Amino acid sequence: IKKIGVLTSGGDAPGMNAAIRAVVRSCAYYKIECIGVYRGYQGLIDNDFEELTARSVRNIINRGGTFLKSARSKEFVTKEGRAKAYENLKNADIDALVVIGGDGTFTGAILFNEEHNFPIIGIPGTIDNDINGTDYTIGYDTALNTVVDAIDKIRDTASSHDRLFLVEVMGRDAGDIAMNSGVGAGAEEILIPEEDGGVDRLMASLKKSAKSGKTSSIIVVAEGEKSGKNIFELAEYIGENYPDYDIRVSVLGHIQRGGVPTCFDRVLSSRLGVGAVEALLRGERNVMVGVTNKKVTSVDFEVAIKGQRPVDNELRRVLNITTV
Ligand code: F6P
């Protein structure tokens, strides 16, 4: 391997810059050329390449977003788009790619490799933490801290006005952000995509909290939860059952994707960036590097995107006890 391309794809996540930095510097360390590809897979199709040296990535370890920019390329979803990408990679003498992203990114990598037999290593970068084969994805810890900070602020006003707040958080089909921020911010109830019966649980817990003398409450609702009601319909439904409650809805949205990466995310990104380049040098192909039980490991892309992880029953139990 003489030349590696690196790109970020899909939804951006805090820590992606730190991961790019680690890939670029590992290349410099092992005397491999490194090419930055702008706007994810779209940049492969558009030939949007730039050589990166160790100094190109100075002062970015602390920056949110991704300086290589990100995209969800529609053209790369087509066979023709992928063929064009391959041509451009060959013309630029790039021997391998490191792709930083989530399940969409890895699905693209599987197809690209099937058609063009091209070495790719993945790094899990998404705030959703919805990837198998790693305990944590890059950006998740920062997003959690952003959410907890926001809910702390909401709690101030909720308690001043004796209000019930429904707070919607991101996570697509995964409840990791909701569950962990909810426990961390002291939420009364948490609705997540992995569990049915969320609305019934919510009504039961409101009944209990009314009896126990609580005057304000925070309910965390994952955007992908499966009650069939959106958060505003949910607020209406609660209002019908509890007409005395003063209810407000807060949708946190894309603030969850931005901001300075936490130290945890920077360290994770640095380890995985180094791990990705070293995996390529060891001859590994078409795997994602992750951290499991404190060690850098790798799994096939197919395993990484295998779908929903089981619910953390322990956390649910802790929530039940701590909201008594
Ligand atoms: O995958 C990251 C994520 O932020 C999800 O939590 C969310 O559902 C989605 O991306 C939003 O995507 P977009 O930025 O394209 O609106």
C-alpha cells in the first residue's frame, strides 16, 4: 500500500476531524501518501482530491464537523456512479480507502468492494451509536453531553413553571442517545425504538409521579420510537389524560451533531484512525475497526451494519429505580 484515500460520509459527527488527523498522521508515520477526498463518496465521483500531509491536519483535533465535508451521495448509490469513482481512484493511483461514517457508508463500501475488489477500512463515525462491532461510535459521547446539557437547561425552566417537557433526541432507529442521556439527565421516562409499549409505560409513570408529589418532569423521546405518534401528538394525548398539566415540547435537532468533541471522542478517533491504517498495513480488507472491551478490534462490514442492538435492560432497571 503506497497511497491511501480518506473520506467522511453520511451525517457528520464530532470527532471526525480528529479521526482524519489520526489517519493522515499514521500515513506520514508509516511513509504512505495520503489523499483527502471531499464530500464523501461524491468526491470520488467528482475527482475532488487533495494531498494531505502531517501539517495539513494541524489544529483540527478540537474542531467539530469535518473539514473534508460530508455528503449522502445519490450518485454513488448507482452502479455507474461507483464505476466512475473507481476510475478516478485508479487514475490517482490510490490503493486503498479509509471511510469514516455509519451504516450507509459501510453499505456503500460493501457494494464498491463487490464490484471493484477495492481495499477499504471503515471507522464508525455517527452520533447514533448504532453500529455493531464497537462499543462506541465517534461523536456519540459528545452528542450525549450536548443533550444532557440541553436537558439540564430545560429542567431549570420546567421546574420554575411546574411543567412537563417532552424532549426529542436524535438516534434514527437506535435508542442509545435517548436512553443514556435520559438516565444522565434524570428523565422521568424514556421512549426508544427498540421497545414497544412506550406510551403505556409513560402513562403509568405519569400516574405514579403525580401521586408521589412530583411537580415537573422531563420525558425523553427518541426520534425513531415506534408509538406511531409524533412528539406533538404525544403531548396532545398526555394533555387529554392530564388536562391540568402544562406541557411543552422541545425538539433538540441538529445541535446534537455539532460542537467541540469531548476528550473521549478525540481519544476514540485517534485510536481508530491509527487502527485503520495499521489494519490496512496488516493486510486486513473490508472490515470496520472498532473498540470493544478497551481493545481496537475489527469486524466485517456485514456484521457492523447487522441492525438493532439489544436493549440495555440494566439501564432500564436503573431508570425505574431512580425515578421512584
Ligand atoms: O445519523 C445521524 C443523524 O443525525 C440521525 O440521528 C438523524 O436521524 C439523521 O442523521 C438526520 O439526518 P440529516 O442531517 O440528513 O437531516
